Amino acid sequence: MPPLASAQQDSPAVSQQQLPAAEDIATLVQWFLSRPEQIGQFGRDWVPDIRPNEVDSSQPVAQLSQTLEQILSRLTAAHPYTFYRRHNWLARCLGQHLVSQAAHLEASSTLASLLSEVDAQAQEVRALYQRLETEQAEILAYRDRLSYFIAETRKWLQGRTPSEPVLETETCRYGGLSPEDRLLRRLASLETLVATWDLQAEQTRLAEAHLLLTLDRYHAVKEVLLPLWRQLAQQVSPSKLTPQAEAAMAPHFKHFQTLLASVRAQSA
């Protein structure tokens, strides 16, 4: 077993102080150089079995977005002004006030079930985000650890005293390459793996950003729009909505409408 074998298999979440010293890595490199047949396995114990991210975040996000859109549609239909506004005599003769009241009541009655559903969906998206965060931290830790070993190995190779020429029979055995050249090739392969982890980390970051934006929209609906909607609904009633009261409430209705349009635009 090569030196540092146990250290190579440690958890990746270690600080810089816990990483092996340059002297220990030098010992490890020399061990492999003295055993050319083992060079192809250099760094193997630093490479965990990390599979490509198989977490599908599209379905939970799509479900949450769809339910949020349904809630926003209900809030639009159940806009307090739609129900409480004063209709002129012609609109009342045509029964438009009754149509508005029916639409308002129907939308309000379905909000409760939608809110229960959206809370469960938001919890699922939040749990998915936490899972991605954990996996992301693990991948980045492995990447940093492997990058450290590669950098220290290259530094040692650049500063070492040239070794004695390798016998021609030995170079022929390994395709005409010296142990140092083969080790450099091995380091290049490991650096390709680091680049792959970087790409996977970037894809995970994009998925996390999408999850967070959807959760932001959920919080805007649950913690801003709904309380404001309830407050407006409690403050006005058909019997109390005189022309003066309607004029006083107009800015509040407009503010609610602006917020509603802003949250709906976030889905674009």
C-alpha cells in the first residue's frame, strides 16, 4: 500500500491544515516513481465514486409554479375591488354585480385547498435545494482536495533533482516514456476530472438558482400578496363602500394590483 493511502480515503470536508504536508506528498510521489507499474493508479484513492447529478428538479419546480399561477389567478378573480366596487345602474340591471360576487366567492373558496397544496410543494422544493447544497459542498470539497494534491505533485516534480537516465528496456516497456512523463500524463487525466467536477458544480448552481427563484415567488405570494388581499377584503364591504370610501381605498387597490402584476411577471 502506498504512503498516505489512509489519508487519501478520508472525508473530503477537511481544512487546509488537515491536508498532508508537501513532504508527505513527495514521499508518495517517490513511492510511485519507484514502482512504474503502479503509476496508472496514482491518485485513485483521491477520486471518489461521484455519479453525475441525477436529481430532477424540473418536476417539483413545475408543480409549484403551476399551483402558484392558479393562486394568482384566484387572487385576480377574487380581487376585493371586483366584488366591492359600486356598479352603475345599467351594470346592476344587467346583473354584473351578481356575476362579480359569484366569481369572487368561487375563487375565494378554492384558495384554501390551493394554499395547503402549495405549502407541501414548497417544502418539497426546499428539501430538494438542501439536498443539492449538500451534494454541491461534497463535490467542491473533493475538487479542492484533488487540486491540492495535483498542484503539490507538479511543484515537487518541477523542483526535484533530475533522476538517473532510465534504461532503454524500461522506457520501451512503457511506450518510450519515463516514469516522470507517465506521471505527468496521469496528472493531466486527473485535471480533466477536476474540470468535469467544475462543470457539474456549475450545473448544480444553475439548478439551485432556479429553485430559489421559485421559492422567492412562493414567499411573495404567501407572505405579501395574501395578507394584503385579506386586509383589503376586511376593510371594505358593499354597504360601507360609499363614493368617498371607494376613492380612499383606490390607492390600496392599485398597490395590490401592482404587486400582483409584479409577482406574475416573475414567472416569465
